[in-house]
Amino acid sequence: MIAYLDGVIAELRSQSLVMQVGAFGVELFAPKPTLLGCRVGEAVRLYTHLAVKEEQFALYGFHDRDMHRLFSYLTSVSGIGPKLALAMLSALPSTLLATAIVQGDAGLLASAPGVGKKTAERIVLELKNRLPEELMAKGGSARPQSVLSPAGNDAVEALLALGYRETPVKATVAELALKEPEASAETLIRKALA
């Protein structure tokens, strides 16, 4: 098993990246937060998951260990493959995703593309009592109450105008606004896209 790779980002694609590791160019599929946080020419460490399916090998990369761990938990659920787990991690911040699972919020899970109500309920059923506490959002609420600041509302509107989905955008901006209540709309947008 390959635990992580240290290398330089050689190319960014829509759902993957190519990392120069020694003399090799390694393609890793990655969730949006990881892809958006990488720059071509930048030296990075990505935590990896190797998926083997019949005659196909696919390597998945994550910028932090918690996201990698949550991916492993998600793919352990019956019927959840790497592509669906990646879509979920791209749609919702990993801490909110973990908190939603533990709190049984199947509705929030179902807001991710490709996840229906029954799939969301199965994820909750299989993982609710297995996820470690450190993977969850601080404060313990999967559903953000509201974006309190005008800067937060402006950030949500700007991200929606860029074509992002409403539920994950509001969740991400609310989480960021809780961490930095005085942040400007520009700061919230930049961090939401990171």
C-alpha cells in the first residue's frame, strides 16, 4: 500500500492531477478541495488510497489525513465506490460530511451529486457508530444555522453565480464564517475554493 506521495504538481485536470514523483508522472484522482488547493510547480504531500477493480488500478490523493480517512470509511459502505465517495467529498466539507453521518442527517448527505435518499440512509446506518470524533465539525452541528454576516451572504451569492450548488456552498461558507467571523467576502470565497 502507498500511504502518501511527496512530489511536484505537474498538471491539473478536471477530476485528477499528475504529480511528478522522481522520474514518474503519477495520476491521482482527487476531490475538488484538494485540486483547488494545488498549483502547478508546487511541492506537495498527498495521502493516497489505491483502488483495485478487476484489471484497473486507480490512485486517489488527498491533501489531509482526515479527508483520506473519511474516504476510506465511505468506500467501506456497501455500494459506495471511490467515484461516489470522491463526489461526496467534492460537494461537502469533510468535517460537515462526517458530522452529518454521525447525526443521521441523510438529507444533507443526499444533497451530494449521485447520492439518493436510500444511499444516504445506508451510509448513516453503516457509519454512524464507526466514525471517530476528530473527523467531525467543531461545534457538533452538521447544518449551519445561517450565514450571519453580510460578507458571508455576499460570498454565498458569488459562489452560486459561479455555478456551485446551494447546499454545499452555504455549509462551507457557514463553517468558514464560524471560524473567522470578521472575514471579508473575498477571504471567504478564496477559502471556500481552497
